[in-house]
Amino acid sequence: MPDLPSPQDAAETALFSECWDAALSYADLCTAGSAAAAELAREAFSQGIRELREAESGTVRGHGRRSTRLPRIPVLLTAVRSTAAAWEEAGQGHKLDPDLRLWLHSGQAARYTGPPLDRPVALRGLRDLQPADAELLWLAEAEALPLPLVARRLGLDPATAAGELAQVGRLFRDRCHRNHLDSPLDAECRSYARLLDAVTRSPAADTPDDLSRHLATCHRCAEAAACLRLHGGGLPGALAGGVIGWGGLAYLERRRRAAEVRLGAGRPDRPDPDGGDPADGTARTRVARHGLLVAALLVSLLALAVSLMPFGDTADESAERPDADRQPVADPGPSLPAAPTASPDTPSPSSSPSAEPSAGRTPEREDPDPEPQGTSSATATADIEPAACHADYDLVNQWPDGFQATVTVTTRDPLDSWRVGFAFPDGQRITQMWDASLDQDGSRVTATAADYNKSVAAGGKLAFGFLASRDGTNRPPSGFTLNGRTCATV
């Protein structure tokens, strides 16, 4: 495994613990392999630390306490992007994602390093906020962290954090509107600027047809509209697109999935019945295991009590009765021997007259070896064995020639590494994947774990997302496997 950055003091150590995974996640999107991703993240992290030090020691501009720097994670993400651009200029572009290389030579990339008034309004609006407000907005919206966790990280009161976030959102909107008006707009864009502000202030307002046509053809005004419309869930995309640029939406999806896996679907403050860490996926596994042990103990005590009750039966019948009582609980009691009567679809031998002679022979078969019982015991065991994994395919969004989707797999067993396979039925082709390495051969897709997410606890989840092209029908994939073992689909 490649060497990680070495923090020089307590401040850098705290920065590393909070921000390294974000920088590595975006670096993995920007590169063509895990080794290059780690190298890019290390260089960018060092550059980002220098920029943060310079911003903290420099003077602030403007009004009040506004800072000229971005929040810490956006600083590191932009450092990843600028380091990737330096690689391209230095002849190391072969380490980068091909789509990123094309973007770096486009006019879109030039906006992030060009004149300040030409830069995206989201980038300028975030810079105009006070440092604590900008951190709150980015962590809650872009990083998808639960608000109580964000409040604790920033030293805020969790009871008032929601109100503060709403207020910061309104401040961000006002800054973006002002920056949009300050941009070098042509006459048509300027004529729609006031109307755009009025329409985006109300979640119920309908967009006039002429404004809709303008937004469909004007990238700058559409970009501003995404920042001004705080309702409808478009703010994270506006932030990521304005600050990061290339790969912003893929980064958002990756961070959302990472937060769900680490924090239990975004609910880290829910009390853990077993007292474990809510971020640890094994806590629920321990609770389930303890429940099964308690159930097995109760069933064993019940079977013992029944076997000691005087029913006036013969010795042979008394020897048969405990086995008969244990049959319905063969699943929770793993120590009980399997028998042909464990299958609910197979009639009990005692229910037919031909079973009476075998009843007399039952006490003689004290050997628990299941071999004399033929293949029916193995069939019953296979029926009750839980699936090794469950796969959930989520179609996030789609458009006429493409779509975005995520795959989440829950594993029964702990994993040191993983490889998920599936097949598309309609000729879909994946163009970009995050949180895994892509290999597609025809309709068959194989997603292999990255270095930072290859270990999964028993009962835990692994997830990855992708962008893909399609032509017409877009049916979901099938034939999911995890390390060669078939997965059940949710």
C-alpha cells in the first residue's frame, strides 16, 4: 500500500483524519488506477495544506470577517484538480482518466483559473461566505453528512443547526445572485436575470416558456439558476459543479454512498441496542447473533421440559417425542441434527401407516451422522441457508441516451476484497465508475474494489456508482455475483 501523507502537527493531523478520504475519493475519479490515485491525492494534500496555511496567515479582504479561501475539503479537491492539470502539462497524462484529460483542454476548465468574474457563481458565492458558514454548507450539502454530526464537528448547537443551515443557504443564494449580476452578461442574459431571481425564490413558481428556452441554451444562466433555486435538492450539484468542475456529480454520489455505508444510511445518532459504534456495521450483526442464541436457548429449554413431562407413553415413544418437537426449530438451533422431516413440504413419516415400523427402529439410531438419511437432509440445509449476499440496483437518473445508477451489495461474510459482476440486457455501456474499477466485456460487467473500500465487515455493505450510455430500452441488470457467488436481488 502506498505511503500516506505525514502530518506535521496536530492541526494537520486533524485535517488528515477529516479530509483525506474526500481527497482520495476525488483523486480516484481523476486517475486511471488506484496507485495513481494515491499518488495524486498525496501531492494534492501537500499542496492543499500549503494553501490553507497561506490563507490563515494572510489578510482577509472585503467586509467583516469574510475569507478569501474555500472550506478545507473544497481546497483539497481543487488542489487535486490543479495537480492533475500539472500532471497533464508535465507529460504524465497517461495516469489520468481520459475524460478528465479532454476536459482539462476545454474552455470549461479555463473558467476555474481565468478572471474572477468569469468563474462559476457557486465558487464565488462560497468564497464570499464566512469560513464557519461555508464549512457548514459544504459538509451538510456536498459531503452528505448528517446535520448533528456536522454540528458536533463545527462546535455548533445541534438543536439550532437546522435553522443556521437554512440561514446560510439563503446567504449563499444572495451571494450567487449578486455574483451573477456582476458577471459579464450579454444583453439577453441580463434581461432574464431579474426574472430568474423572482422565479427561483418560490418553490411553486412556474418557469415561463421563454426563460426555459433560454436556460436550455445558456450554460451560465442555467448554472446560476441551480444556485438560486434552493428548493428541489439541486444545491449539492450546484456546489460540486461550481467548485470541483469535472466529475462533480460522480463525487457527490460517491460521498453520499460512503456516508450511508459508514454511518448507517445517514442516521448515526440512533441509539445502538448493543452499545457499539453506530458507524460500525458489525453492531447490527452482533444484535442478530445474540437474538439467535437466546432463541436457541429458549427452544432447548422448552424441548427439555417437554421431554420430562409424564405422558404415559412407552419408552420408545418417549425417545421419539423430543426429536419430533425439535423439528420446527431446526433453523435457529444449529446444534440440532437435520432430518428428512425438517422440510415443511415433506410429510412427516409418523403421519403414514408405513412409518410405524421405523418408529421402533428410531431409538437404535443414536449416531448423529446424517449420512444414512440420504440427500434430503442436504436439500433441507440448503433451503434454510441464507444467501451469501443481496444486491440492490438503484437507477438514480436517466436521459435519452444515458443514465446514472448505483449498486449496493450486502454481504453475509466478512470480505478482505470484493468483485461484483452483473450483466446488462439491452447493450448498455458504462462510461465512468466510482468506488470501484471497471471491466466490461460485452454485456458482462465486473466491478473490483478500490484500495480504500476493499474490506467489508460481516453484515456490512459495499457500494459503487456509475454513468452509462444506452440506446432505447434500459432494463436493469441481472445475474449479480459477489466474488463468484450468486447474490439474491432485493
